[in-house]
Amino acid sequence: MLLELTIAILLGCLAGTFTGIAPGIHINLVSAVLVSSLTYFQQFSLISLAVFIVAMSITHTFIDFIPSIFLGAPEEDNFLSILPGHKLLLEGRGHEAFLLTLKGSLLAIPLILILSIPFIYFLPILYTSIKSFIPFLLIFLSIYIIFREDNFFLSFTIFLLSGVLGLLTFNLPVEQPLLPLLSGLFGLSSLAVSIKTSSNPLPQRLCLLKEATLSKREYFKSSLSSFIFAPLCSFLPGIGSGHAATMASEFTDQNPRQFLFSLGIINTIVMGLSYVTAYSINKARTGTAAGVKDLLKTISSNDLLIILIAIVISGLVAFLIALILSRIFAKFMNKINYKHLTFAIITILLIVNLFLTNPLGLLVLLTSASLGIFAVLSNSRRINLMACLILPSITYYLFN
């Protein structure tokens, strides 16, 4: 059993590396395919398959900042990294930007273990107490984010349009609805704008890990704010890492490097705690946690212990893999035409959507890309586009 679990962790790290660097290939998709193909994996124990998913997802959170920073191809958990990451990339500091997220993700591993204790013992009581208030908490959070902008009418308009688009997407027969919705809002829109507004980035300077650093004050403020706000996004529906990062940034100095460090912490904490949440309140807040629940049916305390060990080991392995890959990507950026690369990534995203969704999904892709471009050009904070997930969650809890 120990050998099987070890192999599952290593294979999960390899799979997470692939999903992390491949735009459009999401861990939720791999998890769903695995769960739906159990007849082909009967020789493996269910806990080993669950550990594979856990290791893949944790590795993914370390690696997936590479395409968002170097290529401008985000996913729903790290789309906010595009703007500060892209800014540093154009200055030739893309490698430094990635290393800051990497340090954040590594710090998240012990924080997950610390936070697991109150999640196990107190989250069931808390969740039972606030369950009926969840839609109102989501409404309050949305209003807070909207009114934090200078032009709150514009931010409300974008929030509303994105929310309606999300409602339509999830209630129409769209295959893999998250793929065209998020690819358009946060991927194609950024890439399309960058073609007209960006020049080639400066040659990327390779940065030593110890050089990608913050002051002690910045480390402390980022770590503390992330520690406070990340847990909220691990059990509230429709709220992702981007919301936690936005709230955490209100209590930091709001410089790009500090923000990237915080986002690295939050992204990994949210993923890791989603499995603890599935154990403590039997609710899956990420696609991979849902996959683990489908496999194990009921997550036992022994299963959770194995999962937490897998999180620690895969986090350390992912850290080493990410260090190597980031240097390769930084060197790669020095030798290519950035606009040609942008066109290539747009083509890849279009092809991925063409094969993994249906014609209605392609319509969603074009619509969401148009809305994303409007948000970028109007200088609205793109956290408002996450209404595509929040508004459906609000309506579900209000009317079900």
C-alpha cells in the first residue's frame, strides 16, 4: 500500500505539472475523467486514486502561475496574477514574479496543516450556524468589492453582465461550461488586448530564489492577511482565491510583488483546505475535492491523514519542479517574438475550446471574451467578472 501511495503521489505531481503548464487543460477535467473511468483502474485502491488527485491539484497550484505570468493564459484561481505578473514580465522580471508566487505556495503548506485543526473541529458548528446566511454573505462581499472602485456604476454593470452570463452558461446545454466562460473572461480578453497594447518584454533576468524577496514587514502583512482570508474561500461557494487575494490586499501595501506572494499563499491554501472541508462538512468547494468525495464516498479520519501527508509531499516535489520549469520558461521568453507567442496561445485556447465544448460553448467563449476586453479597457478591477460564479451561487442558495 505504501508503494502504491508513493507512486500515486509522483504520478499526481507529473499530471499536475502537465495541467499547470498546458492552457485550457484543467485539473477538474482530469479528475472528472478519472472518476468516470473507474472500471479501467480497478487494480488500484480508491485512496490511491484520491491521493493522485490531491497531489495533482497541489502541484497544479505551484505550476499554474507559469502560463499566467509568462503567457497570459490564466485559470479561475490565478487570473489576478496576470496584471502584476505581466507588468513585471514587461520589465524583464517575469522570473522574479513567478518565484514570489512559488514562495507563497510553499509557505501555504504548513499553514494548511495549522488551519486544518480548527476546520476539523469548529467548521461544522460554524457552517451549521451560518448556512442560511450564505447568500447574504455573498451579496455583502459583492457590494463591498463593487463600492471599492472609483466608478462603482461601471463595476456594478460589469458585475451584473458577468453574473447574467454565468447564469445563462450554467443553465444552457453548454459542455464543460467553465472552460469557455473563464477562458474568455480572463484568457482571450487579456491576450487580445496585449496584442495591441504591449511590445516585446525585455529579456528576462534569471533570478535566484533568495533574490525574490520582500521586506520582513511585507512578508508578515501578506502572510497574516492571507492566513485570515484564505479560509473563507475554502467553504463559501462561488468565492475563489481571487476574492481572498483582493480582500487581503486591502491590508497590505498593494505593490505587485507583495500581491503575487499573497496570491501564491492563498491559491494553495484554498486548494488544500478544500479537502479538509469535504471531510468536516461533507461539502466539496473545488472540482477536485468533489472528485475525491465521489471516489471515497465518505472521507474517514484515516483518509484525511493520508491526504494531508500527500499535500505536504507533493508540495515539496512541486516546489522543485517549479524552480526548474521557471528557469526554462524565463530563458524561452528571451528568444521569441512576444506577439507571435500571444497569437499562438490564442490559437491553442481556441482549439482547446473547439474540441472540449460545443457550438453553444463557443458562443459563450466569444461573449465572455468581449466582456473581458470591455473590463480591461475600462480599467475596471476584473474581480468583478467573478460574478459569473457568485451570482449563480447566490440564486442557488436563495431559491433551493
